[in-house]
Amino acid sequence: MRRASMLKACYSPRYYAKTHTNSMEKLSAVAEVLHHQQMVEFVDPGIIDVQILKKLHNPQFVDAFVTGESSFATIQGFKPWNEQLRDAILSVQAGQLVAAEIAFKEGVAANIAQGFHHASYESGAAYCTFNGLALVAKQYPEKRIFILDCDQHGGDGTAIFTNRLSNLVNFGIFGIRFGCKAGERSLTRYIHPKNGNFDLYREAVFEAFQYASRWEADLIIYQAGMDCHQHDKYGSKWFTTELLYARDYLVFDMAKKMKIPILFVLAGGYQQLEDLVPLHVNTFKAANEIYYPM
């Protein structure tokens, strides 16, 4: 049964790009399930103005990616470069800004996207072309943007951006540091992949929300990574499907209770699509359970 009010999610068929990984393909696969189950209202965000990206990133890198004229265009790891990949990335970045605007107005929104938190000012890295987390902070300098990064890998690129953007805080909870450094506005909480447990993880989430509340965050951007899952090649052995849903439910519940607008994205996940897609769909189920219950 279709809800009277629905969660809005930025997405377009342009988000799809065939690569040697399933990083971009999974966006369309998730969107297809969400459409079939009538779980979201899709919003086509268009394509971002490249000049906006040049305010955030090294303009030479932005030009290289847009034109594909040098190896700098594929430094993030997607090879070979092609126009389909370019348009997908530019559409995903537009989705970040449109979804942020929706979240400010409605309290919650999604961008069916991933591939942000390893990109730094100079260039992309690790399948992250541009940092769509820092992008929101750059575009809304009067807003305090709090990143709750629950990807299994630390967001090293976002951590670096906290040194450039005073309205950005990065709070990472991860099992693989990936070079993510702690700083004044980059907080890191490591939960051991084998010896950790959900009690420790829950405590870190509580700590994140306490910080966001004290800092008077205007928006939380939640990286709902699924590479934490016990069957992911990078995952934590104790992190089951049920516990990942509990994590998502807790995040949305706290955001709503604290009245902090939240924008969420898919973030990482490296299983086969038939195993990975249901995990990402569960995040949307949790959001709907909190914000748009039947």
C-alpha cells in the first residue's frame, strides 16, 4: 500500500554507470527495488554545475574528470573513463545538494548514492570522485553540517576537509581506519572487526548524537555503509543483518527525537548485488518506519 506521505530520494537513471566494480551499478539496483515496493518518491536532481565542484576541489582535477583527457580523470579507480561515468558522478553530486534542501524542509531525505568520503581537495581516491559530504558544507556555509560516517572504512578525505571548512564535523565509526586521522572536528571511533560488539557501536552512535546536539548541528549526513556486514570481505564478524537494521533504526530514531534534519546515502558495500541490495533497502525501511509509518 502506498503511503500518503513518502520519503523523498534523489535518483535518476543517469546515476547508472557500468564499471569494473558494482559500485555504481548497485545504485540502480537499489532504486529498482524501492520503486517496486513503493517505498520512496524519486526526485531527479539534474546535473551539477561543474563550477560548484571547482569551489570545493582542485579545479585541475575537476577539469580532468569532466574532459577525461588525462589519467588524472581515473585516479579514483574507475577505469576506463567514459561519458556515462562522468554524467553519473555529476548527477549524484547534484543529488547531494537537492537532497540536503529537501532534508532541511522535511526533516529527512535520501540520495541513492555512494562514493564520497575518500575524496580530498586534491583528487578522488578509492572509488570516491568528489566529496559530496563536504560539498554540502561548502554550499551552505551558514549551516553546521555533521557527518555521521558509519562506513566500515574511515572517511580520510572528509577528515581532511574539516581542516578547510569550519562548518563541517566528521564523526566516523569504523572497523578499518584507512588513514582517517582524528582532529579538532574529526572524531574517530574504532570498533574491532572481530572483538567488537553492538553495545560498543551503539555507545559510539549515542556519543555522536550528543556531540551533534551540543554543536547545534543543522543537518546530519548519515553514511549508512553496508561493508560492515559480517559477510562483506571488509566486514565485522559480529555485525549481522539484524544489527545493521538496528543501527539504522537507532540513527533515524535519534535524529527525529532530537529534531535534527538528516540526509542519508548508501556508502560502501562489496558483496554480490543479490546479497548487498537488500541490506541497503533495509536502511530505507528503517527510515520509513520512523518518519512515515504505515
